[in-house]
Amino acid sequence: MSSGLITRIDAFEAILPLPKTLVLGQMVIPHREYSFVRLYDDAGNIGTGFALSRNAPVSATFLRAIAPFWQAKPLDEHEMLYERAVKSNVALGTNGVFWRALSLGDCALYDLRAQRAGQPLAEFLGGQVKNTTTMLVGGYPMPDETSATLAAEMRAMSAYRPAGVKIGSSSDYAKDTRRLAAGREALPEGTPLMIDLHWNAPNAEAVLAHAREWDRFNMGWIEDPFGFDDFENIARLADGLSFPVAVGDEQSGVRHFRRLMDDGHIGVVRLDATVCGGVRAFMTIAALAAERGLSVASHVYHHVHTQLASVVPNVQWVEYFLPTSGLDSIDLVWNRDLEWADGGLVTATEPGMGYHWNEAALERYRRT
């Protein structure tokens, strides 16, 4: 089969409703806004990359900064297309909106290329499809939350037998101690707890005063405590705890991740193909983590990350929001999701990423 051409490029945002507004620190999330990049080939295949926009003009950036270099180009030139996009936008650096757009484009490229090969992405990359170790995310702080409601949510998640459960911080770490205690009591003893501080902590000392108490809760890790480049506070926190600090959500660039691992002393690398630089950057960064003996935990977007976890040995956790959690709404634009079996997600065996898009719903929620 010939490599084919990129015959059409589309990029847009879709706004998907949530049952309740979410509040994480200073972030108020009334709905979920997703950015989509779609690449069409001359055989009728559609490759898709998608991720939360984070209120940034991701699709417009792709259409302006990247699409002109990719339109009508052969797919077997994908490496050159990627490098040309990077070098032509070198003034935009190695983080930020451009890299989000490029990451989605690269995910769409790999989805499209694997579809053309008639293989799931894992096999296309030389691996073998396997089921993945999956952690569930819940426990976002709500105004009406009580210890009883949080414990009930934890018990409901534990019925899935996940490899771990992560909750969101309330930004009041004394309160989080009580919340973690309620979660720990409701979960099986062997299921680790994680907590996401969503970049909101003032400094390492403010967290350490409370986080050292959390060791008794069988903590898997404490996640994203500070801003992206606050390497000093990350290192001080990591050095002061007996359980790992996990960092990397929403971050881009191989050199940046190398510094996070070396200067930040992190114990778990949080990695997201839709932000870090795409499928190719994910694999490079995961290999750097493996050289340092570090495990990788992927950040949501479970279709692409179950495929990559089937290829990259040190991807130890894939993250998942249960559709019933009310924390996400991407299921509104799927005809069906991945299945759950034996405590984890079942990796798709269809060609590409294994998406089953509801095209009518995508059009309905598309922002024009």
C-alpha cells in the first residue's frame, strides 16, 4: 500500500456540558471544552487527536501554524512534517499552545497511519496489545461533599478493582488529611491513594507540614504540587517525603522532562501524548524515564495511552474517569468506550487508536 496523502485537515473545539461546575483551586470548570485535530487521507480514513483545550486557541493555532506545512503531503514524510512544524515555529519555544496543537496533530498522524496499516497503534509501533493497569480518578471537592459521600464514592470505585484511586485536593491540606482518611477507610487496604494538588501549593514547606501525615494512607503519590518550572520546590518536597511526587501533566518537551526528572527528583513521570509533543515525544520521554528507573503514569485520554502502555514497558498506570463520575463528558461524542475487565481497561484491537466517534454528536457540540 502506498503511504497516501493528507487530503484534508480540520481542527475545531467542542463544548461538552457537565452535570456540575468543577472547582480546583483557582480553576473554575463549568463545562469541558475539547480541541480536535482531524487528518483525512485519500482512502477515506480519518486520524484524530483530541484533548482538553484548557481555554486556549489550540485548533486555531494548528490551522495557522502547522496545517499549511502538512496539507497535501505524503504520510510517509511524517517525520519531516513534524520537524518542519517545529523549526518553522521555533520562536514559540518548547511549551505552550503551539505544542498542544502539534501534539494533537502527531496523535492524529499516528492514528491515521495505523489505520492505513490495518493495525492497532500498539502493533503498528512494534508492540502487542495487552490489557493495562488502570487507576480511577474521582473525589473532586464539591461544596456538598461530606466524609460519608466521599467514602461512598470511593467504595463505588473500589468495586472496579482499580490499581489505584486518585482524588483532587481541596487546597486546604488539613481538610485533605480528613478526606484522605475517609477515602482510605473506604478502599481496600492494598489499593494506593493518590492526590492531585493541581499546581496550587505555595511552597514545599506548606505541603510537607501535612503530607508527612499522609504516609499512613498508603499513598501512591502526590501529584503536580507546584507550577511547571518550580524545580526547587518540587525537589524539596520530593526529598522530604517517603512516597513519590508525580509531575508532568500538561507539560511539553524532552529537555523539560529531563530536567524534571533530574532536578526535580520526581518519583513518577506523569506523561500525556496529547501535550508532551505527541506519540513520538511520549516514547522518547518514557525511554528517558526508564533509563532513570522511573515509572510513567499517563494523564487521561485512555485510548491513546492504553495503546502506548502496550508498547512502552515502564508505563505502569493509565488514568480513567468513570462516565458516571460527572467529572468528564467526552462519552457524549462516542458511540462506545473501551471495555473494563479484570481491574483495568481493555485495549482496543481495531486499527488506529480504536475510537468509535459519534459524528452527529461531534457536529452538534462543535463550536463554530
